[in-house]
Amino acid sequence: MDKMKVTYEAMLGLAAEMVLDEAVLKFRTEQIYKAIDQALSSGDEDTFYRLAKQLNDMKR
């Protein structure tokens, strides 16, 4: 029974880590999209390309 509890806790920890990773990824992606919109609005081409590269790298 004790081994089963340890396994359950490990699986629960992994699931929590996956949820947290997904939330951080979503938050960071939204930040980058907003910054890209701002770069486009201001005509900042260098920032746009840098942010677009970051976004593409995150999706891999």
C-alpha cells in the first residue's frame, strides 16, 4: 500500500508540473503576441523579428 501511495504522489507531482508548464507557456506566448502587436504598431521591425523568432522557438 505504501508503494502505491508513493507512485500516486509521484504521478500527481508530474501532472501538477505539466499543468504549471502549460500555464507558463500560455502566459509567455500571450506576452510575446502583445509585444509583437506593439512592435508592429510602432514600426519596430527589429523587435518584431526578434519576438517572432522567440515565438517560433517556443513552438518547437
